[in-house]
Amino acid sequence: MSGEGAPTHAPVDGRGLRVAVVAASWHEVVMQGLIAGAERALAASGIQAPELIRVPGSFELPVVAQALAEAGFDAVIALGVVIRGGTPHFDYVCSAATDGLSRVALDTGTAIGFGLLTCDTEEQALDRAGLERSAEDKGHEATTAALATAIMLKRIRHDSR
């Protein structure tokens, strides 16, 4: 189980943070679960009206995440799912999305929530999507991590003045 050893975090106070969620459109049931998990984490942290933007697929997550970061959002939650098929497409999309999101975080100094599921089967994706029978809630986890990081970055930047 990929959730083995995951830290437990109480909700952070995210009031005042500008947060956007960018979510891919493929595998709508999985995506609905990821988005709902992100929304639960945001609400628990006091963020009531995050920006939600849908993109065609996971490959498009980095470029939109970068535009949101450059627009001044404190945290961008990137949600998507890629399920392995019979071609190398899986490897290319996963690598491009992962590398791109990492680059956005480092180049812009913005907290990026990494909620990209890279699964061998649809069953694995459903089990991580935060749905009623899912074992994990990766949308919630990615959001919680991004909010905690955004708060830490604000603190570091404020303390260094």
C-alpha cells in the first residue's frame, strides 16, 4: 500500500492564502474523487473559494500550474491520473508532468500539490481517489502538503526580511 508510513497532519490555517486547483479531465470518476478530496482539505483549512481549472489531461498540468503560480497564487494543487496502457505513452506523460510540476515549484517558488496518480490499473487509481470505498485520498493529501508548504514558504520569506 502506497500510504504506508504517511504522516498525519491536522488541518492548517490557510485563511488568506490564494489557492488554485488545476485538474485533468481524463478518468472522470477518479478525478471527481481527487477534486472532492482537495475541496475537503481546503474547507478544513479555511479556504472556501479556491480557483478550479480543468485541463484536457495530465500533460497540460505543468503549463497551467506555472501560469497560476506566476499569477500570484500561494499554492497550486495539480490533480491528474495516468493509467498504464500497452504503449510507452504512460512513461512519457508521467515523466513530463512530474518533471514539469517540479520545475514550476522550483522556478516560481510556489507550493505545488502533487496529486498526479500514476497507476498500473484503473482499480489502483480508484483505490487512491478518495472515493467512498477508496483506501486513500490523494487529492486531500496533495492539498494538505501544498498548504503546509505555502505557509512555511510565507514564514521563511517573512522571517528573512
